[in-house]
Amino acid sequence: MDNEIQLISDGDGLAVIGDPTAVERFLVSEGLQSKDLGLHRLGPALGKAAGVAQAGSEIAANSGRWMKLTAESAKVADKFPMVTNSVSGNAHATLRAQNGQFVKNLQFVKGSHLTNPALLAGAAGLMAQVAMQQSMKEITDYLATIDEKVDDVLRAQKDAVLARMIGVGFVIEESMTIREQRGRVDEVTWSKVQGAPATIAETQAYALRQLDALAEKLERKTTIGDLAKAAKEAESKGQEWLVVLARCFQLQDAIAVLELDRVLDASPGELDGHRLGLRAARQNRLELISRCTERLLARMDAAAGRANAKVLLNPMDSPAVVKSSNHVSIAIVEFHGRLGIEGDRQSSEARRWTDAAKEARDKALETGADGVGAARRLGDETLGRAKWATGKLSSRIAERALRQRGDDKEE
């Protein structure tokens, strides 16, 4: 029916399918911005499948629009109670326009092409593709905001594992271009990228091991000076390995987009099952990356805590550790946001030396006369350390000047 539309939510995005006019009217009424779902691509694929040729012709007459699931689009979905499909796991609702308003159609319309299983399965596959392409774009934007672009970081690495991934990236990008031009992924195009997942997985594992190594190094350091050096290394190297992980994830999403197209072209009846498998595998990758980066976050937090506790005795190195910890944490939180990993983390505040000294003095004073002596000794010691730290360079210059004067007199 021309006044009916189908809403589909898969947890990542919301799709609206139906007569082009009805779809446009619904989006305008709800104030939603959307992009083309590419529903027309289902027609030829489903038209070749036995028993769904009629569905293919019906799909060709409809429009599909997609939007990322945000607070605004989720609010729209909540207005129309949806029913979860036990097979696909997606939520569906059929809406009918009445008196200029869209309401949930509680009546089952026998033979409605909008509830055709082939259409719903195909639309779910397209939704997964569009969502992953959106994620790929966000990763591209993320890589563009950091100081070193992904290619610069990767090319600076001499490791053969990363070199292979660079080559695989070129092949995948070429295949994506062919896909855009042809509207499908044929056997020739797919054959070019079949071995890519293994190379990308190898690179991802390598990058995760490097991040783990940085975390372990932080844990092994016992002095604040050594901890400051390890924290600085984690700050500089950590960002590089996050770049590598982001690129791996981006290429894995691209492979999944190509893979769904290949299944749609070769075995359309298996599309939904393959989509669910790819979704589970993607979630597993996210959890693996999350665990590794959270370990590094925990080690940096612990390092900042140790540094703050020793700020009296290390007025220069302790703040440096906290600064590096905050830089790493900010980088990881931004990285998580781009990949869709949920989390919340606040930066550590470097404990000021004067605040720590005041706290130590107050605690010592509470113990009585002995405490006063302890506080005085502590104050003298820490003041001496502070003077030493700030006057070290001046002393060296003065000593050098005296030696030069003595040499002049001897001459």
C-alpha cells in the first residue's frame, strides 16, 4: 500500500522502507536526516532467487532510507512500539498514514511486500553495510585529526607485518571502488581480497601485543624516574599503535561490506545468516581491542597514582608521569569513541608539590612536638630538593665559568 512504510532497527541504525513519497513524508514529519539505503540493489539479486522473483520487482518500486541510531532517531523508534524478529534479531514496525499522521498498523496485511522475509533479510544486510561504511568514515575522520596520518605512521614502521597490511589496504580500496562503479561484487573482484582478512588479523594481533608490552613495562618500573620514562614511551608509541588498530578495524569493515555483497550476489538466501555471523565477529574484535586498551588505561592510572603519592620526593618526574597518563587516556577514549566502544574516563589531576607538602606538614603537626620536628625536617629536605631541581642548570653554568676563569689565569 502506498500509505504504508516499514521501520527496521538493528541497534546500530534505523531504516525506513516503502513508497518513496510516504518515506519522504515520514522523514520530514519526524525531522530526520537520512541517506540512501541502496534498496534498488536488492531487486536484481532477489529476482534471481527461486520463489522470490515477485519480491524483487516489488522492491524495485520502493525507497529505503537509513540513519544512524542517535538520541533523535531512537526517540522516533520509541514512539512506535516494535516487534523483535526471532530470526534476524531486528525490531520491526509497519506504519500506516491516517489523516496526515503515521500510526502503528496493528493489523496484519496478508501479502504485504513490506513484510516479505526476503525484503526484510535483504534490507538488514544493506543496513549492516551502510552502518559499517559510516564507521569507516568516522575512522577516516579520526585519523585526519591526529598529528600523524595513518599512512605516515605505517610507512615509518619497518616491520614486514605492517608492510603487508599497507599492500592489502590498497587492494581493498581498489575493490571498494569497483564495487561503487558496478553496484556488485563479482567473483573476480572478490578473488582479489580473499586472503586479506588473515593479513589484517595478523597486524591487529601484533599491534595489541605492542600495547600490552607498554602496559607491562609500566607495571615493572619501581622508581619514579624510570616510571616517567616508561610513561613517556607509552604516550608516544601508544598513539602509533592505536592508529594501526584503527586502520585494521577500518579495513575489516570494508572486507565485511564486500563480503555481504558477494553473498547477496551468489547466495541471497544466506545473506541474513552471514550478516549475523559478521556482526558477532565484529563484536568479538571490539571486545578484544577494548580489553587490551583498558589494560593500558589501568596501568597508566596506577602510574599516575604512584607518581602523585611520591610528588614530594619527585617534584619534576611525578607531574610528568601524570601528564603522560592523561595524554594516553585522552587518546584511548577518543579511539574508543570512534570505534563505538562505550566507556567513561576522567583524567587524573597532577598533585601539586605545595599541596602535598602542606598535607604532610599538617599530618606531622597533629602528632605533637615530635611531629613538628619531623615536619621541619621534611620541609627542609623537600625545599632542598626543589632548589636543587630548579638550580641545577645555573650551577653547571657557574662551574663552567669558574673553570674557564682559572684556565685564563694559568695562561
